[in-house]
Amino acid sequence: MWDPMYIDALVQGDQFTQNQVQVQYYEEPVLISANVAESPANIQSQLMMTVNFKQNDIGALLRLGDAKCRFTSSGGHKVAIEEAQLVAYPFTKRNEPELVNTVHCKSPRW
């Protein structure tokens, strides 16, 4: 993750907003393994994907992020976005960011 930047918009003339909107970039995780290699187009399958989160601040991602899974059809003509969760797998009762190693989501219905 890179350091956050604060964004203010020019309202009129030389006046800027003072809303303190914060933007922060992160490195996209790298897929290590997935429990499902393919899924029928008419069924939503549960996916557990073990990933390398690299140097990202997992605590910040859990607090501020909006995790999604992005799917592309085999021909590349369609893209679908599904809600996701960042979880520790195997599952544990401990809620510690450093244990998070998996992205959980459902495959889309095409």
C-alpha cells in the first residue's frame, strides 16, 4: 500500500472543498490456489482463493476496503463483479489481520 493522499475538489475560482477525502492505492494480490477451477454458468459456486497479499496493510484493507472478485468469461466478452470477504483459512475464532490469507466469494451466474 502506498501512503494515503487527500483529495479536495476545486469548487469555484480558487476555492477548494475541505472534505478530507482520502485515496489510497494497494498492490493487487496474487492468486496462489483456488478450491474450484471452473463452475457451471447457471450456478454460483463458493470460492476460497488463497492469495499473497504482498506488502499490503491487511488491517487497513479490512477496515476501509470493499473486497470484490472480478470474473471474465472464457471468451473475454463479459465481466462480472461479485462481493467478497477477506478471511483466514483454515477458519479460526481469532480475529487478527495477520491471519488473513484468503478471499471468499461466489462465482457469478452468467
